[in-house]
Amino acid sequence: MDAWRNRGFLGVKIAAPWGVESGRDGIKKMEKLIAKLRGDLGDLAALLPK
């Protein structure tokens, strides 16, 4: 992420394959995905769902 930040990128767009229509299981999957991305990218990166 540091290399991207040095080039002016402040965050990344992420696909949101699960949402409310996916029920509680889908929301849990989305939480897990966001937690993994947050761990990989750090707290400073903006995560922008598409």
C-alpha cells in the first residue's frame, strides 16, 4: 500500500459480493472480507465498496 500511497492513491474500490439480500450469512462474509482487507492494507487506506 505504501507504493500506491506514494503515487497518490488513498484507497481501493472493493467488490461487495454480499449484502443485505444475502441475509445474515452474507453480512458475516462481507465483515470477514473487510477485516482481511483492513489487515492487508492497514488502517489508513480507504475501502470503497462498489
